[in-house]
Amino acid sequence: MENIATIQSMTVLAVGLIFGMGALGTAIGFGILGGKFLEGSARQPELTPALQVKMFIVAGLLDAVTMIGIGFALFFTFANPFLGALTQ
């Protein structure tokens, strides 16, 4: 019984780290992305529409990485493979 509690507590800790690091990485990425977009738009205002389209594509990819991390975290929360190996 102690092993199950240990695995569950470590899983909760890992899920918290995954969520936290995903949020931190996304926040830093969006900050850099927005800053570079503003710099590019200020240097060449006529390229703003093209830069904006590319910025939104990169923003979607940036969010996709975080969503993949959240998917892994939810997998470990609800279908923990380590508990399945312990109970067999």
C-alpha cells in the first residue's frame, strides 16, 4: 500500500511540474514572439500583414507543444502505467 501512495504522490508532483514548465515555456515563448513581431513591424511597416500571419502560425505551434505536455500529464494522472505494473 505504501508503494501505491508513493507512486501516486510522485505522479502528482510530476504532473505539477509538467503543467508549470509548460506554462512557463509558453509565456516566455509568447513574450519573445510578440517582441520580435513588434520589432519587425516597426522596422518595415509594409510587411506587417505577412509577419502577422507567420506570428499566428508560430503561436499555434507554441500552444501545440504545451497541449501535448498537458495530454501526457493527464495520461499519467488517469491511466498511470506505473500503478498497473505494480498491481500485477
